[in-house]
Amino acid sequence: MWKTRVCQGKRKEGAFEAIGFLDRQFHSSCFSTDVSVEAGRKLSNTDFTIMAFSKSPQPTGCPGQARKGAIAATTALLLIPIAGMLAFAVDYGYVLRERSELQRMADAAALAAVQELVPKADLSQDLAATRAAVRQYVQMNLTDFDAFTVLDEDIEIGRFDPATVFTNLTIVNDGVADTVRVTLRRDTATNPGVPMFFARVLGMDSSDVVVTATAVLQKARYLPPGSSVLPFSVPESHWNGLPEGHVWSIYGDGHLEDGAGNMIPGNWGTVDIGISNNSTRDLSDQIRGGLYQDDLDALNGESRIPTDEYIDGDLDFYVNGDTGLSGGMRHAVADVHGQTRLIPIYDDLAGHGGGTEFRIVDWGVVQVVNSEFRGNGRTFVEIKKTYLYDGDLRPNHDLSDTSHSISAAFTTPALIE
């Protein structure tokens, strides 16, 4: 397409200098054009006007320069929010990392401290030692701090309410404490907050981080191989009537006496938690070493328990036994003085002598206090009703259900929040 243009100029040594032109169509003065002059026409030193024709004009720079300027301005404006997003991404990632590290430390401190709650031989619980364990564990592992502060009110100790496990966990202050809740703070007031990097240009020097962890001692339910047991069985009626800490004696002739020497109704006996008609040697090995896999295999092989992996503490089953105590176990019993063991509790027995069958309905925890083997009815073992922690025991994983657990036996702790 050809366009007509008018250009004005002055002569300049055989040519002319264009000083401007008018485009009839575009009304612009910023286009260049090829100009051809009619042959034979004389050019003077005066102003002249030339009619020229050209193809479609090409931009000479003005619009492009405007566009480049607009992009630069837009980029400059976007740098501010981009910098803000970069600051947010980097600093947020760092805060998450520090929060994760602090949470890991709170979890570990709660798990370590809750094991201090296992009642001692005198049934006491040292809450001060539990608090000290929290602070010691945190200080040893948060090496970036010379002194990390854990407030007294941020270490909560008590007993968890099973009814609130799956809702809003409540810790109560009655009964045997089995729960530790730990809160760690980096909130400037207690410990330095998490420092910011890029966000400082926006006036944010640090971020507050607060984490909480709650650990509980799980109640035991299942007895796998390795579980510490004492193969003596006591009557349920007697057991349920005794408070924790009560001491009584079981005699070689099968009778029971309380701590004051009074006769207690009922009998007790050694039981075969394994092969029927166990020898004295087998019983001695079990007193020292606990349950063996062979014991579970035998109980399962005789269809007394449904699996050879463990004994369910909530299972009622029969075992063979004898009333009374054999002098052949003297050394084994002496070896476990002061130690705690699980003891089977029966509610019924049938038969007599070597054919006696005890129906085991529960398990309790005792400490072997003392023993004497004198013969003639003067042989006895003194035991105390107490608590036990045994990591080999398997827990009842439903913390809201305490009816099927061994009430005084604790095992590995667990985090519940």
C-alpha cells in the first residue's frame, strides 16, 4: 500500500534536510520515508515542498521506547511484593524447622520424664524428680541455648481421664499419676524467639513458637516371652481386699498370713505357667527369667490359651498346679528378693495334689520382700502388693479402656498429644 506524504525542507549541498512532514492519514511527524524528486526540477536555497510517495512506514523508535519504559516501571513496582513473598517463604520455612525441632524436644522430654512416675517400693512418686528430668533432658539436647527456661506451670503432672482421651484430654490430680504434659516456649518473654531474616525489612525481628507434648504410662495387658512372673497364685477374694503396699506371707503348707500373723482364708499354690506338671527346676527358671517361648508354646499346645505369642491378661484360663511350696525353689526365690513380679490371681480351683487346676482370672503385681525355707510348715515367702514397670509387657492400645488392663502394671510410655 502506498501512502502520500508532504515533506518540507531546505537545500543542503545537492540534497535537502527534512525538518518535518505531515502524514495525511496518521497525523504523525515521526516516520521516515524515501523521497524521489521529479527529474529536471531545480532546487533552490529557499524553502521547498516535495510530494513524496512511500510504502507503509515503519516506526522509528518512539512507541517501542514507551513500551520499554512501561515494562521497567511495572517490574520495579512488582519487586516490592516479590521481595515480601520471598521473605515470607524463607522465614516461614525457618520458623517451621525450629518449631519441628522444639516439638521433637518436647515429645522426647515428656516420654523420658513420665517414666519417673513409676511408683517406688514404698509406693511414693517423686514429682520433683519428674520435673527435673524434663529440664535436664531439654537442656542436654537444645545445645543452641546456654540456659533454656521451662516454667513450673509448663510441666503438668497427674492422671489422665480415660473418658477424655479422644476429645479434650483432661489431667486430674487424684490417684496414681501416670501423665506428664510439657510446654516449651520461644516467645521472647521466656526464651529468645525464632529470629527472622528477610522479614526484618518489614519490621518483624522474631516469631513466637510454643509447643506442647503429653506422654502417658500405658497400662499393660499382654504378657509376651520375657515377662517377669512369679508362678505362685493367690485367691482373688484375698487380693481384691488388700490395698497397695500391704505385706503378707504365703507358707509352704498352702496357708496365708497377713503382716500381723493372722490367718487369711483361702489357699495358694505354685502354678505351671507352661507345661503341666512342671518340675521344680522349671519353676525356678521361670522365677529368675520370666516367661519363655516354650511356656507359651505349651499352653497353646494344650489349648489353654488361643495364641503362642502372649498371654492375654484379660483372659480366663486354667493351669495345672500344686498347693504349697517346694524347698527346691529356695535359691531362685532368694535371687529375686526386692524385685517385682506379675503374679496370677485365681477365683476357683478343682482337684487336689498334683492334679489341682487353678482358674486364672487376673494378674497382680508383687514385690518379693523376704523368704525362709525351714521345712515343717515354717517355710514362707513374704510378698507386698505394689506396682510394676516392665517394657517387655504389651499395652492395651485403647487408652480409653482400662477394664481389660493389669491395673498396677505399666509398660512403655506413649504420646497422646
